[in-house]
Amino acid sequence: MYSVKHKIDPLPNQLITNLTDLKEHYKDLGPEFFEGELILDIVIPKDTNVETIQSFLFNA
């Protein structure tokens, strides 16, 4: 796992070393969007997303 050095002097990507700390760190994080931002869901079929993108670009 992680060495003692990681616990004492962690690199930025080593600050959270267990799942409990990770959940606590991100517990209040929610989606924050900019006004007028286009949000795409990659679960939606590509053709539908392309139509959404075109509509967004040409109606802006």
C-alpha cells in the first residue's frame, strides 16, 4: 500500500489514501454548471447528442 513517507509528506495525488476519507472529502460536492452551459449525457445515443449540440450551437 502506501509508505510512511506518503502519510508524512504526500504528493497532491496522494492526499486521500482511503475510501472513507475520499467520501468525506467529496460528500457535499454537487454538480455546478455555468449559465448557458451545455450538459451532455453520454448514456444518451450519439445521434441524439449530436442533434442537441447542433441545436445549442445554432440557436445560441
